[in-house]
Amino acid sequence: MGKLFELEKIRFIIAGCTNTGFDFVLLNSLVFIIGAFPVLANSISVSIGIVISYFLNHYFVFRSKSPISYKKFLSFFVVTGFSSLIIQGLIIYGFEVMTASEWGRSLFLINQMNKDAALELNIAKAVAVSVGMVWNFMLYKYVIFKDKLDKDFLETEEDFQK
């Protein structure tokens, strides 16, 4: 099991699943227990999730040796926020259009949400999160936490030249 955690992609999946689970629980709690507007609830759950995700990715996934910084966090927030708010929003909207579902009325103009709306909302969110994971991984690895990548590349080059 220890060797499994040596794989960066496995750590990314574990952190992503943990954070996504939290996002879904918070989103559903805010909408169906508290009665918050779904768009507002999604923004809140995503924003809190981004903060948690930053620390999980910094320490656990990419094992970054550089210190936590506002600049890096802001970059992370922009990348993740774009995927979580813009990409997810477009996919959720596209899902609604493609399936001709009616949950969009309750999603944006909440009156009453039924069980079908909850199921459809969560399916659309799951598809959107899946697409966002690819976007996030690529930008985290090659932009946000590239310091580790640069170091690994330099060590590989030194070994190669020997």
C-alpha cells in the first residue's frame, strides 16, 4: 500500500475524491437542509473546497517543498475557481439543455426541489467535477506546483549527464 502512495496521480485522485466528497456533502446540506440557492451554495462549497484542496495538493499530492505563499494560493484559486465555477457551470448548464431537464428552474429560481432535481443536480455536478479534475491536474502539475517538476527534471538531467 505504501508504494501506491508514491504515485502522484493516485495521491491526486485520493485528495480529489476526499475534497469532492466534502463539496457534495456541503452543497447538498446547504441546498436541501438550509434551503440556500443552489448557485450560491455551489459557490460557497467550491470556495471552501478550494482552500482545503490547496493544502492537500501542496503537502500531500505534489509534496511541494516551497513555502505556502499568497501568490501561489491566488494562482491556485484562479485555476481551481475557473474550473469549479466556469467550467462546471457550463457543463451543468449543458447537461440541463442536452437532457431537457426541468431542474434548472429550481436550480436558478428555487421554489421547491424534488428528489429528481436532487439526483439530476448531483449527476450533472459529478460529470462537471470529472472534467474539471483533468483541467486542474494539468495546471497544478505544470503551473502551480512546477517547482517540484523543475527540481525533478534537473536531477534527471544531472543523472543523465553522468
